[in-house]
Amino acid sequence: MSNILELKNINKIYGTTVKTQVLYDINLGFKEGSFNSIIGQSGSGKSTLMNIMGTLDTPTSGDVVVDGVITSGMRASQLASYRNRSIGFVFQFHYLLPEFTALENVLMPYRIGHKTVPKETTDRAKELMKLVGLEKVMNNNATQMSGGQQQRTAIARALLNQPKMILADEPTGNLDSLSTGTIYDLLRDINERFGTTFIIITHDRKIAEKADRIIEITDGRINMDLMKNN
Amino acid sequence: MKLSYQIATRFLKSALTQTLIIILGIGIGVSVQIFIGSLIQGLQKSLVNTTIGNAAHVSVTDDDDGFIEDYEAVIRSAVDADDRIVAASPVLNASVLIEKDGESQSLLIRGFDLQKAEGIYEFSEYLDEGAMPKADGEVLLGVIARDNFELSVGDTISLITPDKRTVECTVSGFFDYKVAAPNESWCITTLPTVQAIFELDDVASAIEFQVDQDLVFEADAVAKNVSAAIASGSDTLVVGEWKEANEQLLSGLQGQSISSIMIQVFVMISVVLGIASVLAITVMQKSRQIGILKAMGIRNGSSSLIFLFQGLILGIFGAIAGVLLGLGLSFAFTTFALNPDGTPVVPLYIDPAFIALSAAIAVVACVVASLIPARKSSVLNPIDIIRNQ
Ligand SMILES: Nc1ncnc2c1ncn2[C@@H]1O[C@H](COP(=O)(O)OP(=O)(O)OP(=O)(O)O)[C@@H](O)[C@H]1O
Ligand SMILES: [Mg+2]
């Protein structure tokens, strides 16, 4: 299968006067429909790498290629609609909109791309809320939910547009191991049913080991890239 | 569009106190604008009214012998020449002495075509007592003359002409123009009465014209048209108008208008600056949300639209609050700031068009003020938000 996302010779240097290089010559390709995990110590550059993969950040040098197109040549509006259609984000710090209810937050990616929300979409949003175990609190304001509930809402939101790729940064950081297990089973299930590509950053080795591929980042370099053959 | 609008309303609702304070701020600005505007306009109207309320806007006199013989023809051609003229009457003015019980006083006797002159002087409006002269030989006097000579309706008075003839007239009523000069010394009657007293033919000493209420400031243009229209008939006729006789008043009014506009402009500027800075702070407060929305793919245009909508919404509610406050203030002013006789100290002029304009300016100003935060929102880079958690 073809690569849905490719990173070519990515370097990232923060700062202009005091320069800190965070990523060194990263070359990675992700197969469509694969389930990948990225592990590494705190501060090793995982979030930085994910933001570059999600076209939110730009590398200091090197190319990000999505669907065969180099992103540095795309206009801001093209990137925005690419992100809206093709990527579901779960950020490390969950980032719901506090002015909206949980369900409205879940519907937000659809509303950004469409003028009206058909009933099927609302139903799917409710279904997703049920899948992450939040059907009881879906009309709560985002601020009236626990950290774990907010995180699960963010996962439902990332799934709503049925994107080709989900980028998740510590999506279960606030969850107990039982819920974590349930969520990963859910993500795995979606991966198998819809062929959605997953790239998940996690601290949890046990979780990482459930993925098809484990990439370990150490001090901005790829230290290990383990592909399971199944 | 719809999403931007909904996000805008949610943002405003989520900081309701702040929103209400901004609306109040805009409202106070607009209300001050409306109040000052209405006050100045009312002041000017009442000044202009006292000046020309009982005087003709445009008049034609004869430079040669002081008499106009074919006044009907002059009226016709003048009225045809300018449709801003709403009333016209010949008048024959002369001086007489009124004498009673050895006391005497000079009067300006003014003979009109009473029906036509009603359009200029509104006699019946200012009639204090009695009735309009119905037959020749009947006159109206002012209330001050009435008190001075202890007269009542139906009395006969003796008028002495400059050539020492005495003529008797009947007082049919008294008028009160609320201004001393006419109340003391005008004697209003029909044109034939004055012609008879002075043994004149069918002549007038002047023709007086009234211009449409809302166009009194165009009296000079009307005078020019009238002048051109009657030039062919005679070259001794001269046209005058109220503005040239009241230049000082006019420049005073103009100064007043300019300072009123200045006040309004500065009030608006301070409102705009206030809103712009508050909205700019809102962008900072909401930068997290804008960042998430942008990461999820909202366009820069839509993200700036959020703040334009906020400006629009604040502007509309602010304008409504301002109109209500302004009208309330005006109402309070005209109800509580009264002269001893119960009339308002300054009669405000509530002009719906002016109020609508003030409200519209406020709304536009608020949208303009939101351009800066809209721009900020547009250039906000989501990575700055995502990275700095
Ligand atoms: N804006 C910045 N300017 C300078 N250095 C930065 C900036 N953002 C991140 N860094 C540095 O880049 C490195 C990588 O950060 P990153 O957030 O990618 O780490 P991480 O692997 O996601 O860590 P964690 O597991 O704690 O989330 C860190 O050493 C951090 O200090
Ligand atoms: Mg991180």
C-alpha cells in the first residue's frame, strides 16, 4: 500500500538567536491504514514531530508529503481544508471549546467544513459519544466535564469527519488503565473497519506494543523503528 | 458564516458582564450624540422660529414710490417661479397713532389679504381672544396694547393718521405672538381697510412670501428665483429675504452646528477606540479557541469573521441601547427642565432621521473597530497555541 504521509530529511530548530535543534534528519513514511505508535522520553521531540506531520508546524528544513504533494507549496486555505477533511487531531492538552457543549465540540470539525449539519451527522456524533462512554454528559458544557471525559470527547471529535488519518498526542494520558484499554480497543476497531491510519504518541509501552509499528524518538533522532509483521 | 456567527454569539455570551458593559459604553456614547444633536437642533429651530416665526421669509418691495400696483401679477409670477413658496400675501404697512383718554402710542397698521397671510402669520393660531376681522374697519391688536389701553373685544378705537385725520375702527380680537414688538405695536387688518384709511388705490407696500418650513434656509435661492421672475414686470421692485437681514444669527448657528458635530465626532471616536481595544483583548482571551479551530481547519477568513460579527452585534445592541437612553434622556430633559410657565427650557428637536443616522454610524463604527481584532484573529498561527499548551 502507498504512503499516506511521508517525512523527508526533517530538521527542526527552535529560536533564532539561541538555536535549539529538536529534530535531526527525520525520514519516515506511514502506510495507509497502518496503526503506528511513537514513544520517547519527555522532551525528546514527539509533539514537535506530530505538529509537523499535522501541517500545523513547519520544519526548518525537509519536506512533508501528503498524498504525494509537498505541503510547503500549499496555500494556508488549502492546508486548512486538508486538515479539516483528512486529519483528526487529539492534542496532548485536550483543547475543547469551553463555550460549547461536548456534543457541539464533537460536531465542530464537520461544521467547519459544511454549511449545515444533516441529521445523520448528528446521529453519528451521538453514536461516537456513546462509543467513548459519554452519552450521559454529551450536553454538558466542556468545562463541566472531568479531564478524562474531555479527552474522550476530543477522541470522538477526531473521529467525526472519518478522516484518513488520526494524529493523537497522549490521547489517554488522563485515563485509568481500564478506560485506556477500552479506548485503544475502540481505536483499533475503527482502524480495522474504516482503514483509518493512526499515529499515536504514548508513554505507555504496553499500549505501544499493541500497535503495528513502534517508533522511538531519542533526543530528536529515530532510535528504533520496529515493524510488526502480521 | 453561520458558524462564525454562532461562535461570535457564544463568545459574547460566555463573557456576559463584559459584553453588557461594552454595550452600555456604546449606548452611552450614542445617547450623548443623540441628546446633544437633538438639543442643538431644537435650540436652533427655536432661535430661527423666534426670528422668522412672525416675519416673512422673502419679501418684495418697491424702490420707487413705495407702492406696488399690480401685486396680484407679481404674486402669480413669483409663485410660478418657485414651488418652495407655500404662501404669499400683499401687505400695506403704515404708521398711525392710537389715542385713548389722552394717552397715545404709535402703531404699525398692517393690511393683509388675511386668508393668504394666514399661511405666513398663522393669526388664528396666535389669536388670544375674540375673532379675526370679518369686515373692513375691523382690526386685531396685540395683548400688550390691550393691557396698555385697557381694551376689550368690540371696543371702538381712534386711529390718527400722520396727516392728522382721525379714523374709527372696531377691535375684533387680540393676538399674542409671545414677542414684545408685535404684541405692543402691530395692528392687523384687511388690505382694503388700510387702503381706505390712507385714501389709496388698490396698492400694496410689499408682498410677503413664506417658504416651506423645512426649506427656510433656502430663502436666498428662492429670492433669486423670484427676483428673476419679476424682473420683466418692473425694474424698481427689490427682493429681500430673512437670511441677509440676520447674518449674525446665521453665523452663530453655523458655529453652533460645527461644535455640535465636533462633539459628536469625538464621542464616536472615543467609542470606537474603546471597542477596538476591548475586542483586541477578546482576541487574546479567545486565542486558545481560535488556535483549536484553526488546527481543525477553520479558514482565516472565517476566524476573522467571528470578530466582525462581534463588532456588528455589539454595535446593533449598543445602538439600540443608545437610542433608548438618548430618547429617555431627552424625555427627562423636556419633562423636568421647565420654564415657570411649563414649557421646556429648550424644546428638543427629535428628528427620526438624525437618530437613525446616529444609530447607523454607531453600528458601522463598531464593525470598523472590529477590523483590528479581526485581522489579529486572521494572522493567529495555531501552532503558537498548540505548542504553548
Ligand atoms: N517554542 C520552543 N522554543 C524552544 N524550544 C522548544 C519550543 N517548544 C519545544 N521546545 C523544546 O523542544 C523539545 C521537544 O519538545 P516536545 O514538546 O516536542 O517534546 P515531547 O517529546 O512532546 O515531550 P512530552 O513527552 O513531555 O510531551 C523540548 O526540549 C522542548 O524544550
Ligand atoms: Mg509532547
